Amino acid sequence: MMATDGGGASVGFDVVAEADRIARVAAVLLDAGYAQCAYVGCRQWVRPRYLYCKRHAIEVGLVDGCGLCQGITASGKPCSRVTAHPSGYCWQHRRGQGGD
């Protein structure tokens, strides 16, 4: 079954095959002890010893004195690194800001 763009034109991938691939990846992660982040609606996989992904661990207050970097990546997305630096930027974005 090929996916369509809403107007009936094919978008070039097989939905059933993609769903099967995703199910196989999820089974491997579950077998390895990984689980999805406990934050409602989050789809991020976390290591066995963690309950939340790092973004939600910060949001629910499990990580004191830390926050996500305020920098923007070269691709225009928010940086996903955690920082405890007072500037609010990770090591890479502090370097770009002329910081330490």
C-alpha cells in the first residue's frame, strides 16, 4: 500500500513496510530494556535506568541547576544539549557567542 498526498498522488514509500520497520525497531528497543519517556505524549526512547528523556526530566524538575541550551543549531532547530552554565548555553554555543 503506497501512501498518497491527499490528492491521490503517491508520495513514494510503502506505509505498511514502514510501519513494519518501526515495529521491529520498537521490539529491539524493548528487548534491550529501553522504554518510552513517561511524560504524556512524548515519543522519545530512554535508557533503562531513566524514566524521562532529558527535556522532560528538566521540565518536571528532576535536574536541579540545569536547563536546555538556548542555542539554535545550524539546521535551525533548538539545541538539545543540557547545560548548567549561567549563560544558558552549552559548550558549543558559548564558543560561538564569544564566551568561555
